[in-house]
Amino acid sequence: MRRIAQFDLNLLEVFEAIYSEGGVSRAARHLNLSQPAVSHSLAKLREAFSDDLFVREGNKLVPTSLAREVVGPIREALRNFEAALTNVMAFEPASSNRAFRIGMRLSGEVPNFARLVAALREAAPNIRLTSAHFARQDLNELLANGELDLAFDVAHPERNGLRRQLLSEDRFVIAARHGHPDIAGRIDLETYLRLDHVFASPRSSGRGHEDAALAALGWERRIAMRCQNAVSAWQVVSRSDMIFTLSRRYATALQELEENQLVDLPLETEPLKLFMYWHDASKSDPGLIWLRAQIETILSPRE
């Protein structure tokens, strides 16, 4: 590989864009460059690394093993350079066109993302927001290397560099169709255990918080159907006599799709806590300081 003095450092941004976007055309749109310019830069990268870096697989470019090996250090270098600039520059919401990536699982996106977009874009009309799914075991690394700016999730074990702030607490409710023969404004535990339940989870096995609370008392509910997301579960409930247990905030958001009746869970459980996470590496970034303050205001419970 060439000496660093002979290497065009602008190529690193092109490399990262192709890696993230999976293609030259998408990378060009992301960077606001022409496709020939990005193709020319890719040719220079291939020459510099003496490797193809990306090979075509269907309609996407997939990284070679060398590209996968170097993407981490390249992203870290780009992030450090961006941090060096942002640390000496004030963030101006009204004029900024910065892109923010917020890690959200589906259970956090549906109740919160639309509300965040509306409020944040009012304060900063040109910013770009991405809600990105993440694996919980990867959260610390994703925040540390800048693939995520912030994340929303349940409580995680404490780790060096990982910071968090409690945003809200919620309770479980039960969704049932209007006119359900066994539910009219309330439900008792006996009925809850007797009825068939829908359970929503991207996992193909395992149970939920409510099941752990039941198991501690020696009880078990009847899960008759599993689906991958709460929207499907909500639709099943509205068309059957099955019931669905979920957070009140999630249920309130789903009521806008079609209405079901909501009743309190006849079981004492720990509140569902939503935390905002970020990493020490971004604690001084003016844009992220602004974003965290905005999110705290938007999502904190109203009195």
C-alpha cells in the first residue's frame, strides 16, 4: 500500500459510503457526488489496497475479507476527524443538515419515532434521522465506533464508556377486540390465564416479562400464536377472541391503526423502563448534546 503522504484521505469517506450503502450509485447519492466520480474513487481504492474491496453479488456490492477487516479502523478515523471538527464548532439546529442514527428496536420505534421526527424536524428542519435496528450484545461497540449516535432500549448491564439516562416508565395493558365476550372494561387473573394469547417477538422462542412475573407465582398463560411484531399481533386481536399484552405507550400508538379495548393487566409487574444510551466518545459532541436534550424533553412523561 502507498505511504500515507501519497494517499488521498477523501477516499476513506467514499470507501465507508460504498460499504454502508452496498453500491456505487447509492454511495454517490449519499455523498452528493456523481456516480462516475465514486467509480473513479473506487478504482483508486482498489489500486491503493491491491484488492477488489467490493465484489458484485446480485444488485449489491459486498465487501471482501480485507474490506471487512479495515472498515472498523477507517470508521474510527472518520469519526475521530468529525469529532475533532465538531468539538470546535457550535451546532446550529436551524441550519444543520447533519445525519443522526438512533438505535431502536421495533418496540421502541413505533411508540416514539414519529413523535421524535415531528418535534426534532420542527427545531432543525434540515437534519436527517435514521432509526436503525441493533443487536443488544453489540450496543456498546455500535455506539463506541459511531455506527449509532444514540440508542433506546431496556436496562443493560453497566459497561465502561456506556452512559444511559432513564426516559420513561410504562405499564402493561391488555388489548382485546371491542365486543369480546369475556372482557368489558376489565379482566381478572383467572380469565387472563384461561384465554388464548398472542405473543409478539422477533425471536422464534422465549417468553416475555409478563411470563416471568407469572412463573414467579407458579402460573403460566396460554400462548396460542407467536408473530414477529406487535402490529400483526394487534390485527390478530381485533379479528379474534385472543388477547395481547403490551406496554400502554405502544398500545396507544397502535390505536391509531385500528381500535381495540385496553384493560389493565391483573398482575403486579415491574415498570417497563426505557433508557437512552450513548458512549463517552460522543459526550462532548455539540450536536449530540443538543439531540440528547431534545429527546429528554420530548419523551419524558408530561405532568
